[in-house]
Amino acid sequence: MYLRGGNTIKDLTKGAVPKTLILFALPILGGRLLNTAYNIVDTIFVGRLGHEAIGAVSLSFNVIFVVIALAAGLTMGTTILIAQYVGAGDKDMVNKVVINSIFFIGIIAATLALVGFIISPYILKLMGTPSDIYSLSLSYMRIIFVGIIWMFGYFLVSSILRGIGDSKTPLKFLFVSTVINIALDPILIFGLGPIPMLGVSGAALATVIAQGVAAVLGFHYLFNKEKYLEISFKNFSFDYQIIKDILRLGLPSGIAQTLMALGGTVVMATIADFGSLAVATYGIGMKVDSLAFIVIQSLAMAVSTMIGQNIGAGLNHRVAQIVKSSLILASAIMASYTLIYYFIPDVLVKIFTNEAGMIEPTVLYIRIVSLSYVFFGIMSVLNAVIRGAGAMFQSMLITVVNLWIIRVPLAKFLSIDSGPKGIWLALSISYAAGSALSYLYYRYGDWKSKAVVSKKETHSEQLT
């Protein structure tokens, strides 16, 4: 075990695979649930302002998600690199990766915050934003961009801790942050006492403040409480090999997730052609999807770290066990969601809106997309295995082909005659296609040879 004060950092190279996987994934799921609560709470409160407000937040968030995807991808590189060095037992390199990541990711976050704020109006115009939600969308988007550095900060802290096997501590920071967000939302959206009614801008401001708290708490813990790490900036200089490794592992994932988010933005632009009601329908539909997807995404994050540590430790025989257990678990979970969503979609929709005109189209969205949930689960798990092994470029390629060759053109084509329904069908079909592409590379590809470091390699280097 790896020591942290009087406690232990989770060693994912030992123990029964299903139990280890589930126990490691549960805190990640808790964090994802809390993170999703940010957007769900925003949507519930904003929904009381009408479908225009829902449409503005949904459309803006599609753009913001491009940046979130980049942050998640780049920090995933840090997670995998740390996990492999932890598995190899090289603590000095773990600390070097942490220090270089803090500086490197910080520079990227500050740059994106500035650029995003400046170009927000041009992005909205390029997307063909309906005129009745343009000003609301711009206000929301710019406030979120200003606080983007806090988002990157929390993502980085979480990725570092996951890499060393600690999936529980980030959950504590996010819990505090979510409570703050829930408390601030009604106050800033609707106003209270001397605080004016800020509408969708208030929802954005509440999110930024809450994310700032999570990031500050996270960095305080890294520098003052975490005993496994020994972070020191004395005589710091960029280690360009580490930056190169982070980029090699994180950039393909970042590009893949960014391209996925951009694809979602293109799909949103297609939806926008059908008016703000269609945009709002998609926005609520995605929130309902997220309640299912976060379970699998949490499992996938756990799988990547677990694969990374076991490959780093040279325990390739456990990899097949991890894959089998995670696929069975993912399929069972998503099949359950499909059954529930298909038969009670109206109950889910009414959580977000009581506007009569939105119930029926959103129910249609949920029923169509939920039929592909099992495929989404298989795709997510297999891509997590591939990423955990270090085959980031191949994972990116699968995502790009699935999104830009299948989903985006299909959405455009099917919407010509079927309207928004055709777009929902395209989403469902693309999940099935993505699972097939992921399986083909997992079955026949060279992903097992892509590790940055393994215990055997580290020992041989030390002997020479």
C-alpha cells in the first residue's frame, strides 16, 4: 500500500477486481453526481423563467462544454501518467509530474479564459443563435469563461488525487461547492433583499463562485494535507519530457473530447434552425441523459486509473479481468436505465419544466436516445481501457470518426425530413456505431504496447 499519513492511498493492483473497481468508482460517481447537480439545479431554477432562459443556458453550455472537454482531456493525461508512475513505484517522478502539471495547466486555463470572453459573441453568431435568446446566452457564457480557471483548477486537483488512488477526497471539496451553488442559485437568479434579480447571469455567477471554492479547497489540501505527495517549487524548471508525456497522453483525449463537444455544438446549431423550443427540448433531454451517463463516465474514469496502475506495475494479466468486470457492470447499469427511462419519461421531464409545449417533444427525445444506452456504456468502458493503457491517439481517432463521420452528417441528413426527431435518431445510432469502433480496436489493435512506463522498464533503466 502507498502511505498517506496514517491512512492508505488505494493500491489498485491488488484485491478482487470487481470489488476494487466498484469501491474506487463510487466516490468518483459521488463527485460526478454533485457536479451534475450544478447544471440540474441551474436548469430547475432557470426553467421557472421560461423556455427562452432554458434555451440560452443549454446553448451556451454546449460551447462551454468544449472548454470543459479540453480541461478533462488534458488533466486525464496527468492522471494516467501519475497512475503509471505510482504503479512503477517511482515517487520522485510522481511529484515532478504534479508540479509541472500545475504550471502547465494554469497557463492554458488563463489563456482560454481570456480568449473565450473575447470571442463569445462571434461564436454565438456563428451558431445561428435565435434572436430571442442571444443576449441571455452571451451574458451566461462570458461569466462562465471568466471563472474557467477555477474549473481547470478543480479538474487538476481531482486528476492528481485519482492518479495516486484517492477518489474520495475530491468528493469532499465538490460537496461543499455544490451546497454553495444550490444556496446561491435562487438568491442570484431571482434576487433577495438588496441583491437584484440576475436571471441566467445569476446562475452563471453562482456556478463560478462555487467552482472557485472547490479549487481553493483542493489546492490547500494538496499543499498542506496530502502526505504521499511532497510538492515543492524550489529550483523549479519545466521538465519538457514530462510536458511532452502529459501532452501525448492528455492532448489526444483533450482533442477528442473537444471535437466531441464541438460536434455537439454543430448538432446544437442544427437544432437551433428549428427554434428556441427545440433547443430547450434538447437541453432538458441532455440533463436527463446526464443522470445515466455520469454513472458510466465515473466507471470509465475508475477503469482508466486502474488499467494505468496495473500496466505500470507490469500486471497485464489483471487487465482482462478489469475489462470483463467493467463491461458486465456497464451493460447491466445502462439496460436498467433504458427500462426506467422508456416507461416513465414524463416524470423525468416534469422535474425540469411544467411548460405544456415541452413535455411531449422531450419525452420523444428520451425514448429514442435511451434505446442506445447499453451501446454508450460499452463504448465508454472500452475507450477507458484504451486510454488507461496510453493509446490516446487511437481513442481520439475513434471519437473523431464516430462523431464527425457518423453523428454530425447523419443528424443533418435525418433532420431534413424528420426535423428534431431525426437528430435524436442520429444520436442513438452514433452510440451504437461508437461501441462497434471501440470494440474493433480493443480486439485487434495494439493498445497494450502504448504504456509510457512499466515496472519492468523502470527497473531495467535503474540497472543501467
